[in-house]
Amino acid sequence: MEASAEKKMEEDPFRLLSTNLLYRKLMEDFDILPGEPFKPDDFKPNWTVKDKSFLPAYPRHAAGRTEKINKTTKLFAWAAGGGLSLIGPMLLMRLHRTLLTQLLTTCLAVMAFGAIVALLAGGLVPYVDKVDLGPQDVLTATAAYAAVLVVFVSQGS
């Protein structure tokens, strides 16, 4: 509430202004119109009330819920990607137990993982927000991933 109070009234997207025809019509229909003068010539009608049982507005809690759903979806995608990047090579190395398969799988998976992390850090993947990683973070993530895959190779031989 304090953050909303500190905002300028013009910047509040949830403030109903009687100078907006849509908002004015809503205020008239729900009997909450302030007593300020209205000049019909100032506005061009572009909306009419068809169903008075609802307010065609976007409540504040709905905006927060949408943000939470988007954040949860992104976190789920990251978790699924991380899990698949480990499970795929692990299954291949367990199902085909030759040293050549294990070494090639580890090398190719680590190179692919490093490339994907670098692309994400550089912001080059479309529809994905840029991940704030520096070069040392990309190297650290790739080294940690390689260390996990090397454990599968050492257990297999």
C-alpha cells in the first residue's frame, strides 16, 4: 500500500479515471461516479455495456497470479532441461556399456551443455530471458556437469 501511495496517481494502471469513457461508463453503471463535470464532446464512444454482471477490468491479484504462473513455468522448464541433460547421457552410458560410448557420450554431452549455457548467458536463445552469467559462471557450470558425467564413466568401467 505504501508503494502504491508513493506512485503518482497518473502512473497507477489500476486507477479509474472519469476522463476515460470506458471507466466513466463503469462508474456510472455501478453508481460510483465522482461529482465532476463531464463534457461528452471530449470523448469518442468506443464501448457499451452489454452485461452489467461483471467489470471488464484486470484486478491486481490477477496480475500477480499471472506472474507467478509464468515464473513457475520457467522454473519447471529449467528443471526439466537440467534433468534431461543428465538422464539422457546416463541412460545411454548404462544401456550401451562400452568405454568408447561412455567417453564419446561424456565429451559430446559436456560440449553441448557448455554451448547451451553460453547461448543462454549471451541471450541468443529466442523466447528465453537472458541469464545473468559471466564467463567464469559458464565455465563453473560446465565443469560441474562434466564432473557428474565422469562419475558415470568411472562407475561403468
